Amino acid sequence: MSTKMPQYDPKKWHKTIQAGVFLALLMLLSGCAFSPERAATDAVRQMAVNSTRALSTLRVLQTVPWKDGQLVLLVYEDEMRPPSPDGPSTTVHQLYLFHMMPGGLAWKVTSSSGMGWEEEVWAPSVFSVGSGIIGQPGPELSAVYGQVFDERVAFLEVAWADGEKQRVKVVGGSYLTLRDGSQEMVDVIGLNADGEAIHTFEPRW
């Protein structure tokens, strides 16, 4: 009994190749800038292109929808070289908050805020605090954000200069509070699950 081999049809093969190329291109694009997280991490990779440590430790802490855009909070470690070749290097922890907006097929960074600290000089033991005005171009947005290092902290309460207070949960070892307009932060209090204060941060300005 003989088996009949399928005949080569160039038209069918051409369509199959076209479909495969289209699918591969679609998968490539979806892994690039179709997500705000990927666009934000790509922005950091461009800034730290020569730092293997930064690229290997880069991770997204949380993503929060805000009106027509998204806010992406991410962190990475880097190594700061000393001015003299004989001096010791230091570990820098960098936290970035990116305001992302969709543009065509891709997401793009419209503004950002960042904070960091040198591990050998000073390191927060309970939580870190960063703040900034983002959202430009467009309506201003005030943000207070940071990482949480003490497992007892379940909530962060941010007090603003206009008297308003906001309480947010710890998400992925981080927190993020947002206000419309240009607002000044007064202090940040770390609270346990029962609402008891563990640590208070007051800016020195």
C-alpha cells in the first residue's frame, strides 16, 4: 500500500509564510510597548544601558490607572563608582514613578519622578519616601510613593498641606498616593493592620 505525498503548492506555502510572519510580528510588538510596564522598563534600560546590575534588578512594583493614562512604579539597584580608582563603590537604590500615556500602537513616558539612596551612606529601615509633580503636559498630579521594608506596615497615611489625609494599602512592598493639582506633602505615617503608628516621616524642607 503506497502513501500519497502532498503536492507542493507555492500559493498555499506563500500564505502560510505570510501568516507566520504576521503572527511573529504581532507577538514581538505585543512584547514591546503595547503595555505601560514594558514601555517604562524600556525607558530605564535606555538610561542604564551600560549597567548589568541595574538591568538584572529592574522590576515593576505596581501599576495604577489614572484617568486616560497609567502610572508605573519601578525600582532597580545600581553601582556608583568612586571618583578615585582606589575608593570603594556604593550601592544605589533607585525608585522611579512614570506617567504613561497611550500613543498610537505604543505607550510612551510623558513625565516622571524619582528618588534614591546610597546603601552604605543611609538606608531606610521602615519605608522610603519620594514625592513629585508629574502629569505634564496636561493637568498636574501630585504623588507620594516609596518602598516598604518593615513587614508590620500594612498601610501608609499621607497628610497634605491642605489638611486632607490619604490612607493606602501596601502593594507589592510599595505604596502610592495621588492628588490632583500641585499639593505639598506634610508627613507620611506607617501603620500596622490595627491602624497603630509604627514610624513617621517628616520632610526636612
